[in-house]
Amino acid sequence: MSSDFFKNMVRQLVWRPSRLLVFEEGVLGAAIVAVGILSLYTCLPRPSTQVSVARSMRHVRSPFLFGTKAEAPVKLLPASRSMIAAIKRAQGREDRGMFDETTRTAWKAATAEVIRLGLMPIATGPNSHIRLFMQEEEEERAKSLESLIEELVPGRFADLQRQRASAVEAAPEFADSVPPVTWEMVVAAAPAEAQPLARSLAGMHEEACENARKIAAYRNLVAYDYWRAVCEAGASEPGFQARAAMWRAEYDVAQSQLELAKVSFEQGFQAWTAACDIVPALRTDTLVAEEMAVHQARYREVLAAIDAGTERESAEGEPAPLDL
């Protein structure tokens, strides 16, 4: 048989009307199934607020439940020794008036040690730990949990706040005994079906707040916020210039070079303002503010001494400056 015969046979088998009909029926059936699935999906109820909140919970679970077991928690004071040693090296060079590239590098090394301490797992108990850098993260987690509870019980927190304010206004003498509004109170008003989820969120909220309080207490033990701000300032260009100018001003005062001290103080204050733009914590840290208050007081003493010297020269017969 020729090849044309087989080609014609195949063509007839493939394009036979009955086979085309079967093929079309298959396509039509698949289309009907697809349309049915789409119709069923559109008829399904949308996820409720409770379901959407539950899905969001995985983003606000405690970060301290997940960690590498190979990284064993350490006690705070031993862990902070490297940071303190690095800071002392930088300060020791400054105390000797050595404001050079080596001192700048020493402040950068101290900054790195502060960061390292913040990342380390700090033991707070037999089976618990914290990380110093996570105070702000835990505060943000608490706010996120408040938003999720608000979705479940909208407006309840504000209502309780108004009720408390009214009670205090009606009896101011009992203001101290009126308990503050808590999210546990809010959760008590949640619908019955949302109670388990709401109470779980409230528990995580209290956990986040407690973690933030605990981290803050541990930070205070080693002045973590203060040293982080000081090291970051010392490693920055304007902060480094400010510290150099303040040292130079104190040296000029010791040498009775009051005019030079005045100029140095003013240069230091100007550089410190620029450093605060880079490290905003310098403006709010209490210990930093106390140190700057000492410099400002010394600057006022220098100005007073300069004015007193000018008045004394005028009293001795030299012409006083004209009052314009």
C-alpha cells in the first residue's frame, strides 16, 4: 500500500464527525465544571473578622519562643564586659586629648560592641531570655495586638475610658482607687464565639508589655540606651568634633585662656546640635542631658568671668565700650 492510503485513513479517523462530537462534549463538560466551581466560590461566605484576626496572629506571636538552641543565653553583666572595655579604651584616649583617627576607630568599635550586646540572648530565668534591642519591637507588637483586639470588640476600649473618666469626675477623691482600663476588660465584652481568640490576644498583649518592661529594666542595669547614644555620637563626624571641642574648652579654662574656651564651647555646642540630628536619642537621654548641662554651666561661668574681667579693666581707667 502506498503512503497516501495510510494518510487518507488517518485523516478519516481523526476528522470523523462522531469523534469530533465526543471531543466537543468533553470540552463542554470541562467548561460546565469550571463555571460550577466559580459559582460555588462566589456563593461561599467571606472570612469573618474573627478568621481574619486569627490569620494575623502568626505575625504577633512572641519572638522569644523561636530561637536557635545552639545560642545559649548568657548573664547580662558578663555579656556587657566587652562593651564596657571598648568604651573605656575610647574614653581613655580622649582623656589624654588624643582626638585622632585611632580614637574615632575606637568609638566605632565600641558602637559595634553595643550592637553585639543588644543582639545577644540575655538570660532572665531558668527557661527564659530577652534581647536588649527588642524593646521597641515588643512595644510595636503590643500596639499591633491592640489593633487586633479592637477589630474583635470595636469601640469597647474607648467606651470604658469614657466610663472611667466619668467615674473619676463624679468622685475625684476616689480617683486613685479607680482601676485603669485594661485590654482584659475589653476582652470580657467580646462575643461568645470570639472569646477564646480575644483572650489569647489579650494574653499575648500582656506578654509583649511585660517583655518590654523587662527589657527596659535590664537596659537600665548597664545604661544601654545611654552608651548606645554616646557611642553612635562618638563614631559620627559631628559628635566626634563636639567631644574634641568640649575637651579643648576645658583645657583652655584650666590654662586661663577664657576667650579661647568661649570659642571652643560654642564650636562644641554647634557640633553637638548636628550630632543630635544624626542620633536623636541624644536629645532625650537623661544622662546625656546632665552631661551637657555641666558643659553649659561651665560655659556660663566662662562668660561671667570674661564679663567680670572687662568690667574690672573699665574700672581701672581703660575706656569702657560704648553702649550702642
